[in-house]
Amino acid sequence: MISLLLTAFISSAHAQIQNEPTEIVTAAPAAVFSERAGFWPTTEIPSQTFENNDRTTTSDRWNTVPGVQSREQGSPTISIRGSAHADRVLQLFDGAALNMADGVGASNLLIPTEVMSEVSLLKGPSSVFYGNSAMAGAIDHRLRYFDDKTLSGQLSESGGLFGERRASLVLPFQRQRKTIAQVSLLTERDPGTFLYQSPLGNGRRDHNSQDLQRATAATDFEFGDGWRLSARLVEAHSNGESPGSLIFPFTSQIDQKGSLATAQLSKDLSANSLASLRITDSRIWGDYDNGSSSSFVSRTSIMADLNTIFTDRLIVRTFGDFSYDKLTASYVGGREFFQNDADLGQTYQWSLTPEFSLQPSYRYQSRYGQLFKAAAAVFTTSRTTTSLRYGEGFRAPSLTDRFGNYSTFIANPSLKPERSWSVELESEFVNGRRFSGFLEGFAVKGSTYYTGFTDLVDTRTIGASFTKLNSGDARSLGGEAAIAYGYKIWNLAAAYSYLDARSLTANEPLRLAPKHQAAITLSQLFGPLLFELKDAFWSSFSDRDPISGALIEMPSWETLDFSVRTLALTNWKFRLGAINLFDKQRSFTYGYPEAQRRLYFGASRFF
């Protein structure tokens, strides 16, 4: 009887896992393209997945993915294989690009983590498929449609004071068989006070609070003779404090609003042709220090593409992409700066045999008159996938860097675009079957790569002012390996990356690029509960002292994380856990401490 009950619980949990949102799915640029340039079938790899709300911050999750680095404190940054700058990684929400021409990368206001299903992560130059800012990779955050009305709440605690409070409400509804729609509301209060240890000392961080409210609406429906419309709307507002670094502890008041509206209309022109048109408008308003300075940045883009199956062996996607960017700011006298971009390109998938295919692609960027290329050769059997890939990337100088003269910054209108190229060999073997984050069987994946960067833009001092200059060339080379094994109710996953990222011009390491990065995860199902234990490790990375300009070796860190959540309860779901269970010192960047231990508890009620 006990055995039958346990089997029933496990079967129910497996069914529940299949409906769990997946946060991160790594995929090769040759295998997964954005809507900008194509969408080929995805080859799943050893899973690094978990339910989105199981961590208090997105950075906590990114920093356990080999080859990816992220931080919350200071200027928020996501880095892939040593790219360091936030705007060198393009972030999207359901195919709509979020990076804008101010050069600071995507705003977290427009990434609705409360309704995310999965994140497609592409490592390596991807501008042929995604355009500007994808010179080191791209991240596409995918919407999750909920089956039931859901009320969720989460509490966290960092260092002895009551911490983040978060609540969200999701209301799905469906008017007819071919129509689905959903709205969600989020409110979050984070006092931002936490204990820390850092190379500059120990203490308690304060003046770091934030209030956030966000509303999201989404719909997908079919109408008429084969027409399909997909629309997303995000509205968000946040206000709080920024305490500056420990070296310059000046507190700023920040008030920001953001909006994203995107719609894609598509239609089957024939049995072998699909045409689509996407229009996206994104905006960020910012007021700083009680109105003493403010900025407004917006991007409007129009994308059109035609996906055509010429034969059973050849698929071609032709696309055009036009964008209009505008920036205004009080710190540059309220003037308006704008730029236009128009890109054209094609991607091909040519299957020479059932096992072997070639995937060449190109994009022509009109403003700089540049042709960017990518190519892949992919060999697939029932258990293995091996690919050899080449890709190119670029990042145009931001409007702020080119024209934003103010009291302490000198603009440089002659900046050249940053460029990158990469070659990567990757192989994967899977012997088993998958259901979401669980594997029954064995899987292993490995890759080795070389990435070159040219005309990198860096900050330089001129007297008491700063400016941006093309500082020279750099490269990153390394390898990554992942292994996963699942047996009945057990799952073990381990991943490791070696990264050697250096400036060739200055002959020094690139900042915030750990040479060694590893994570080991052990998961077990026990009845309706899923237990997870994760060990994460970073070592050999550096940052720059803002006063002397010298590189500072940052201390290695290792954390042990624990979580448990329910899977098979009908109307309720609970989760609790600890990030950095033993409160070890953890610093990602010089002068900006991160919270050490975080405890959290969350609950969801389905109606």
C-alpha cells in the first residue's frame, strides 16, 4: 500500500513538473533564433531549470550558470563569457528587444519575472539574428500563460531585518477556443538593508530601498482566414534609493517609469510560407534626486519577415528590421538626440541528409554599412548533436556616449561600433527521456570556444572629467561542460566553465570574468515535495579601482543553497529556501557589496 501511494505521489509530481515554468534553457545560436531572424527546433540540453519564484533575485540564478555573470548592486549588469557591460547582451521579452540607445542595457522594469515561463539563453555573438547589442549573446524571457487564477506572495530576509515583500495576482481568461488572454499585477517592497562582507570591510548596507509596481497584459488569438495576433503590454513604476559605492557613498533618489507595447501579426500565405509583422514601442522615464535631473529614452521598431519552406530540405527566412531611437535628458540641456537603423538579412537551414544540416545567415546593417555573418554545421543522431558554429556581433555607440555632454562627461561623437566574432565547437549526448527539469537517464554536454572583440568602448579620465574611447582589442577563450544523471526520484546535475578573458591592447584580464565557475545540484522528489541542494563556486576574477584605475583581485566565493517546494498539491503551492546558507562572503564587484545569506518563503493559491 505504501509503495502504491509513493508511486501515485511521484506520478502526480511528474505531471505537475511538466507544467512548471522553466527559468533558463541554454541553446546554441544555430539551434534557436529569435523572431528577428528565424526559429529553428530547439535541442534540449542537460537541464538547469527551476520554478521562477524559487530565488529572491534573478542574479542569484544567473550566477550559478557557467559562463554567465550578473550583479544587482551598483549598475545592474549581465555578462556572458566576460563581456562585462550590460548593453553587450541583448535582452528580450517574447521576442521584443528591450535594450535602448542610452547604452545602459535592458531595464528590469520591463522584464515581468512574475509571469515568466522560461529564458532562452544564447551564448556568443548573436547580432546576425538579433541585431544591435547582441555582441556577446542574447536572452529571451518567455511569457507563461497560467491555467488558473493565481495569487502569490513571497517574503525574504537578509541579515536580521525584515526584507523583500512581494505579491502578484494573475488572472487568465479565455473567451473562445482560439483566444487566450491574461493580465497580472505585481507589487514589491524591498527595504534593501542587508549585512555584508567585502574587500573594503564589513557592515550593514542601507539607503538601498525600492518600491515596484507592474502590470502585464497578454493575448494570443486567431481570426479570419488563418490570421494570428500576439500582443504584450507591460507598464511599471519604481522609486527608491541608490547609495553609491562604499568608496563614494553618495545617496541618490531614483523614480522611474517604463512601458512596453508589442504586437505581432502573422498569416500563412500558403502551405509553405508564413509572413509576420511585429511593431514594438518601449519607453523609460527617469527622475533623479528629486527632479534635479531626468531622462527619457524610447525605441520604436518594426520587423517584417517571411519564412518559406522551398523544399523538404531547405527553409529560408527573409527579414527586415527598422528602429527609431530617441533620447532626451536634463543633464544635456533637455536637447533631443535620435538615430535610425534599418537592417536586412536572411537565414537558411539546408538539410543535406537527415542527420547533417548547414545553417548560413547574414544581416546588413545600413547605418554603418556593415555585413554580419553566421554559419553552422550541425550533425544529429538519435542520441548526439554536434555543431561547429561561427558568429559575429556588434554594439553601436550609445547616444549618451556620442552626444551627452554634461559637467563631468565629455561626449565622443567619433566612437566606432564595438565588434565581435566567435567560433565554437559543441557536442551533446543524451541517453534517456526528459520531462521539464527532470531527466531519467544520462546526458552530457561540452563546448570549447574562442571570441574576439575589436574597438571595445571603455571609460577614460580627462582631468576631472570622463569620456568614452575605443580602447582596443580583447579576446575570451574557454570551455564549458555539463553532466546530468537522473534515476527515479533523484537528479544530479553538474556544470563547470573555464574562461580566460583578456584585453590584448592593455595586456590585462577583463574585469568581472571568473576563470573558474562551477555549480552542482542535487534534487530529490519525496512524495509531493521537491528538495534541491546547490553548491556554486567562483574564483580568479578582478575588478577596477575607480580611483587608481588598477585591477583588484576579488576574493573567490562559494555558496550552498537549499530549497524545497510542493509539487502535487491541488490548490496550494509552497516554497522556502536559503541562498548562501552558511553566510559566506560574496562580492561581485569592487566597492558594491552584495547581500550574503537570504532566506525566503513563498506561497501560491490557485483558484
